[in-house]
Amino acid sequence: MNSADEFRKERTEAIARMSADGELMQKSIDWMIHADRYKYTYNYRWLGRPIIKHPNDIVAMQEIIWETKPDLIVETGIAHGGSVIFSASMLELLGGDGMVMAIDIDIREHNRREIEAHPLFRRVRMIEGPSTAPEIAELVRDEASRRGRVMVVLDSNHAHDHVLAELRLYAPLVSVGAYLILPDTFIEYFPPGYYADRPWDVGNNPMTALRAFMAENGDFEIDRELCGKLMITEGYDGYLKRTRA
């Protein structure tokens, strides 16, 4: 075995041991809850735009995009646009005519101005409206039909019914070998009532929608090695690879 293969083998074995360490996972969740008191994920920017993600998830997204080379990335949820600009920057590195289609029910005017002024906006198409509206889903399907490899990130309303509806609408667009990413599954592991001012909670969030979706759809598998190495992440079990058409 050469040194590169040995390194990969050691890494895979270490990740498997780490992901089985329940104490470490609980410590990671406890850290996230504590850090959230200070809005920890609000501290980072990508090429000038607030990205509102844990750094581990940013690195994981980079690994996925570089490995799978999508030419269309569909994102629901825009906020300040950091994730959209991140995806556009990765597509820029890949070359070609890759594009991000980003959907949000309410694109705030100051965010729209900043995103539209960004040097990478030429790789972005923003759509304002409900991600589950049939006419918006049809726009995305039309674009996806003209693309070679499609990746999807679902990061809008985190309530179970909404996420499950998004999964059913947009999962079929994901190419075999590409990824569907479902952030904010961590909500299931936070204390009940933590998000008292939001329509999601323990038992009603992206993780519960993911479990329901996986029970009815056999086309995707959770990337256990990727999920297992992150620990501090918004997407526990939320990195899905399409393995069959």
C-alpha cells in the first residue's frame, strides 16, 4: 500500500471510530448550544457576504463541489447571500458556465443590492417567492433539464412539512453521484422550545423531514464518512448522495 492509500485508510478508520463516540457527539452538541448564545455562526463571511454557517460545513461543501463538479446548484434560502456567493465562487473555480439558482420568499432589498453588486453575481439567478410554489419549481426543473449535473441545498423554512415538500420537489433534480444537502438537522438535538419564536422545534424540523423522506425514497444514501467527521455541524446526517436514478 502506498503512502497516499495508507493515509486514506487511516483517516477512514479514525472517522469511523470518532463517529461512534457518543460522548464526543454530545460534547459537540453542547458546544454548539453554548456558542449559539453568541450567534457564533453569524461571525463568518465568504468573499464579503455573511455566510451564517459553521466553518466545518463550509469546508464540507467545498469538498463536495470540487469532487462532484456540478454545473447547477439549486439553493433555497438566500438571507445575506453568503452561501450563494460561496457556491458561485466554487463554480468559478471549476470553470465552464455553472450557475446558482437561489430562491427565497423574501429577498431583503439591502441584501439584493449587495449580491447583485458582487463580482460573482453573473453566476447567480435569484428568484423571489415560495420555494414550494409549483411555478417556481417548474422554473428550476426547466433549468435543470438543460444541465449535466445538478446539486441541491435546502435551507429555507426549517419546519417539517415545508422541508419534506421541498425534498419531494427538488430531490428528483439531483444527478446520480451528486448531493442533496439538508442543513439545520441539528435542531432535533437542541433543547425543546429552544426556538420558541420560530415554527420549528424538536420533532418538527429538517431531521424529522429527512427521516420521513428516506423512508419513502431509496435513491439517496447518507454520506456516513462525511457526516461522521464533522461533529460540529448544522447538518447531522444531512449530506445525501444520490446513488441511483
